[in-house]
Amino acid sequence: MVKLSVIVPFYNVQTYAPDTLRSLRANAREDFEFILVDDCSTDGTADILRRAEDEIPGVVVRRHKQNGGLATARNTGLNAASGEYLAFLDGDDWLAPGYFAEVLARTEALGCDFVRTDHVQVEGRNRSVHRVPHGRRGEVMDPRDAILPAERSTSVDYPYAWAGLYHRRLLDRGLLHFTDGLRTAEDRPWIWRLHREADSFAVLGLLGIFYRRGVASSLTQIGDVRQLDFIRSFDQVVRETSEDRDAQVLLPKAVRTYCAIISHHMSSIERFEPAVARTLKSMSAAALRRMPQQVLDEALDSMDVQRATLLRRLRRRPAAAGAKEVSAA
């Protein structure tokens, strides 16, 4: 029986894929499988993955005939996975040797639905430790209790799917798949759903994932229309949270986080192409008007003056015709 399935999407990362694959080899075990999903790469990534099938124990390669984005690639991996536990890694990141064996052993000892782990962020030669914003470590808790408070960073603000390990029962319950086609912020509805609907989780103070940030080909570095999928993503967060039994308690957190992300994008709007920047303004204005207005007013009252003023002004901005229909397809 496969104990652990690791899902790794790749798209045009031929420069970094060898490091990722070497780290998988250093984590290989006879009961582990590595599902490598080539999301229709157009560089040398496909050739690198073909060689990995022969060189790394447990490797299974799946290939897309057209590019679908990270969420869709992860779903392909989930559909192929047979492990009792599941984990994710991105095709330009890497792991410390033996990391998966250690996190699996700790997770099994705790017996919870999922765990979240810290990670090391890598920007060029600089490395920094980023920790799950939840103070209690190695203790099984109710995931719903880690969503609040609204005004502080919490576990749902640490959405990285690769920073954790997940029991198969979550997959069987339909909690691990991503919203198909989301090109950015795909982790946000996913992490909110996990914390609302899973039964138990824990945080491990374990470092072993190296997250490469600032890669030129990364979507977070590209100011094109695909970035605007964050609006679809957070619309989903607000919509699903509004249907929760504790909606009145949880919605302020969802709305405040949505506002913070809109403010973040507006503050760096110069990185977008002019047409995309105009669409960003219109779509953000429409999004603000879609939010529960009383909850939004309370969220704006709790924010600093600069961000609150920007968002209030944006909410009054007329939405351009068709702004709601713009997509990142």
C-alpha cells in the first residue's frame, strides 16, 4: 500500500526542476509515490520529467495536452493519487532530505486530519523562516478555532498547500480538490474550506520545505490578466463562508482579508499592463459592492486610514460595463 502520495505540478521550470527532483530522490521510500504533472510545458521541462521516471523510485508522470494552471494540475495529481496521506510541492521548490518521512511520522503520531508546517523562503541568496501564524504546536485542535480573530493573521492567511500533510479521508470527503481553472490565489478557498469542514489539525514546528520566491516566470511576478483571478477566488471564500453555520462570526475575517488583498494589488497597480489595471479597478469596485455591506463597513472602520480611504473611494467608482465577466481564461 502507498503510504504517501506527493503531487508536484510543473510548468516551464526547466531551470529549477532538477533541484526539485533531486530533493524528491532524497525523500524517496518504497511506500511513497511522486506524481509529477507536466502542465503542457513548452521548454525542456517535459524531457527532464521523462528522465525522472527512470531515475527516481515511485515517480509517476501525468501530462496535460493544454495548460490548465496550478489548481487544475493539482487536481490531476489528486485524481491519480493512491496514498493514505497526501502532500504537495511546486515544481520550482525543494525539500530537505528525509523531510516527508519525518512529517509523516509526526502526523501519524498525532492522528489528525491534517497538519501545517513552517517553511524557508528563498529569494536569491537570502533565506528567511516563515512560520504558521498559530502559536500552539504539536497539539491537535479544531481547525475552525484557528480562523479568527479577524484583525490578526491566522492559519487561513497561510494558505500554502505544500506546507502540510493531509489524510486521505479529506480527499474522500471532497475537501482537497481545488477550484478548477483558478490561475492565482487557488489556495485561498481551499484553506478556508479545510478549516471550516475538517475535524482536526495540528501545527508542526518543522522546517524542510524551501519555497523559491521571486522567480521571473512565477505568476505572482507577472502583471497580466491571470492575476485578477484573486477576485474569483475571494468571491468564493465570501460566498461559502456566508453559507456557514457560523457566518456571522466568520464573515468579518473573510471580508477583511479580501479588502486587504484588493488594497495590496491596488498599491502595486503600476506592475499591471494598462488595460489590466483598468479592469482591476473596475472588478475590485464591483467586488466591494458585492460584499455584505454592513460587514464591509465594519471591516473598513477597523483598517488604517490609508487603506480604508482607498477602498471607500474605490467602492464609489462606477464599474465598467462587463467588468464582472472578465476572466483569466
